[in-house]
Amino acid sequence: MDRDKDLQRVEDAVEALARLFQGQQPAARRAARAGVDLSRTAQKVLWHVVTEAPIRISDLARQVGLSDAVVSRQVTALEDDGLVARRPSHEDGRVALVTPTPRGRAAGRRLRRAADEIFREQLRDWSHPDLADFATHLERLVHDLRR
């Protein structure tokens, strides 16, 4: 029974962590620190374009868990800001592929750096042994989830 309770605690903590990372407030904090004026949704779309490009709108929508229409509007806004570009697919001219511009890659790097800095600040008061244990367990979880 204690194992079941501990598993539930882990599940609850992982879910809470995911919600925290994906919330409006952390997104606003990241954007402010990175000097990038993008909503949470725009940040998510940009990050997937930066890491997965070239990518179709439909594939991008599936990865970020939003409708094609919502993602298409976000891509249009990012395109208007000079952060991404669309180009026709060589395989099917009816399909647009989205890629980051150099400016979009730079914004993505600044957002990633801001997120890392914020995370480090939250862990700065943790002891070295606690950090080492946390890292070991997280690495093991990531490894096991990838299998």
C-alpha cells in the first residue's frame, strides 16, 4: 500500500510540474527574461518549429496538442514577426513546411536559456546531495520512459 501511495505522489508531482511549466505565468516570466514578446502558445509552437523543422502544420499541431487552425494562426503571427517562414514541400507543393528564421532560432535559444535560468534559481538552495539524488532519479525516469 505504501508503494501505491508513493506512485501516486510521483504521478501527482509530475502532473503538477508539467502544469507549472506550461502555465501562463511561467511563460510570461520566460518571455520577459528572454526579451521575447510571445504568448505561452506562441512559445510552444516556436520551440517545436525550432527543434523539429522543417515541419508541416498538421504535424506541428499534433505535437503541441492544438488544432490545425489554431497552429496555423500562431504560425502566421510568428511569420509576421519574422520568427518562422513557410515554404512549399518539394514532395507535395500543396503542403507548407514551417522553418525557423535565424531570428526565430535566436528567440528560441533566449527562451530556453531563460527557462534554464529560472529552473536553476528554484534549485539554488538545494543541497548538493539532494541535487545529485534528484538528477539521478530524473535521468533514470527519462531513460525508462524512452524504452
